[in-house]
Amino acid sequence: MRSRTPRLALLAAAAALLAVPPVADSVARHRAEGRLADRLVREQPSLTARPDVSIEGTPFLLQAARGSHPQVRVRADATSDGRPVTAEVTLDDVSPQGGGHRAASASGRFTAGYDALGGPDGATVSDAGDGRLRIERSLLMVTAVVELHDGVVSLRPTAVSLAGRPLDPAGPLVTRSLAGRTRTLPELPLEMRATGVSAGPDGITVTASAKDVALA
């Protein structure tokens, strides 16, 4: 009978948490999300604004009592190499470990807008549709796809024109015009590794992931 007492107490506590009004549960979730957002501001100097944090799992107070959450999502504006970047990070199966927490996995999307990708040579970068980008400089226009190799982002031209006349995308003029437009990716948060890169309406997006992530 005595061995059942702790189990019954745990069940009673869980039942009490489940009986918490939805409004109270929502308030508790909002406060926890706010505390996490404030903590990120203190710990991440690259952030340019307070991030948006969403802690998943219902009821929230029961998840909080266990110290674990099925998913935590963070969206933040930051800078990388002096360029504005929008970061979206998702942490799955967050649970306590030691004096901190650990996530079973993390995934991220880091997007740099085209306005931040222009070069000192006066070139402009824009969306060309179909997963491609367009680089224009004076009379030269290059359409290219972005590729990722060993942490380096590069461009592969698919169409080129000079003053409206088509050129060979593999020709020396194109090679010279794209020289120096490779980018070595900076260190990503949570030791995530880049898994892909793509061009879209919002800019260039790098996707990344990590397993078994230690959180402070």
C-alpha cells in the first residue's frame, strides 16, 4: 500500500494540473515564452530584435511540471557577417538533463534577403523564380542556382546575356563576373550543420540540422 502512495500523489498532481482553466494555462505559457525570449536577447548578441518564441504541448503546465516540451520554436532577426538574417529554429523533444536541457534534434532556416546580397561592384541580386536568382551589373545579366559544398555557398550560372545577347554560361566573362561571390557559411547556432541552400522570393535560405543538442 505504501509503495502506491507516491504514484497516487503523482496522479493527483497531474489531475490537478489538467483541471487548470485554459486561460491560466495560456498565461503561464505566455510568461514562459517571454522569459525564454528575454534570455535569448541576453545570450545572443547577434539578435537585432526580441525573438518570437512558441512553446508547444498541451496542457502547458503539465509539460512544465515534467520539465519537458515536445517542441520549441524560435523566430528571430539577427546579423551575420554584417548582413541581416532571419532565423527560424525548431527544437524537438526538449527535456531536462543535468543542470540544463537537451533537445533530441534541432532544425533551422536562415534567410538573407536579396537587398543584403548586392556587391561593391554595383551588382543587384533578385529573385528569378524557379529556385534561381538573378544578378545584374551594367549590361550583364546572369541567372544562376545556388549550391552548397562543404559549407561553401556558390553559384552555378544557367543563363547569361550581355546587352541582350546570350552568352555561354561557362565562358570566361561569366567566370570573372562571378569570381568572389562564393560565401563560406559562419558558425551556426547549436552546432547545427548546413544541409542545403535554396533561392526563393524572400532571399537565399540555408537549412541546417543537429541531433542530441545540449541547451544551457
